[in-house]
Amino acid sequence: QVQLVESGGGLVQAGGSLRLSCTVSGIILRINDMGWYRQSPGKPRELVASITRSGITDYADSVKGRFGIARDNAKNTLYLQMNSVKPEDTAVYYCNLENFRRPWGQGTQVTVSS
């Protein structure tokens, strides 16, 4: 059974930085394309950033130039570095496989204060 455990969220001031982690089990991370999603109340989940098994990254226009996605295959961990955060970044952040999506984890709450 694949488990996705997000962590690292919290309260941060606008303009600040935060690093989120996603520790996965039940899969070998290096052979999977991965993504970070976020969801605000009343809105669907939005793909924020993705990284392929070969390391190719892509970002939503809303976060391009501010966020960075990375993976440590040896630790089976996915990261999202959030810089210059804005109040509109407030959401619950989730990770998942992009090629064969699994059940969602609980996510980690990010709240950006103005």
C-alpha cells in the first residue's frame, strides 16, 4: 500500500519561505513522476509543480519563479521549496504520483499572513 505523508507546513509571513516534504512508502520514488498539489476551501485541487523520473520540472504560472520542486530518491522524499510566498498560496498541500495516482494523504496546511 502506497503511503504519502506530507509535512513542513505552518504559518508564514508574506514574502517568507517554507519547505514542504513528502515522504513516500510502498513505491520506489525514482521510477515515478511526482507532483505537488494544493487545495483551498471550495476549490478543486490544483497542480502546483511536477517532476519527472528523469528530473524534468514544470510549474503552474502562479508559482513559477517562486517555488522549486526537488526529489531525493535515496530518501524516498519529495520537496517543495516555497519562496516569496503570498496570501493566495494559503492552502492544504498534497503530493502524489503523476503517472499512477494513488489515494491522497492528509496534506499539510500552509497559511500565509499579510
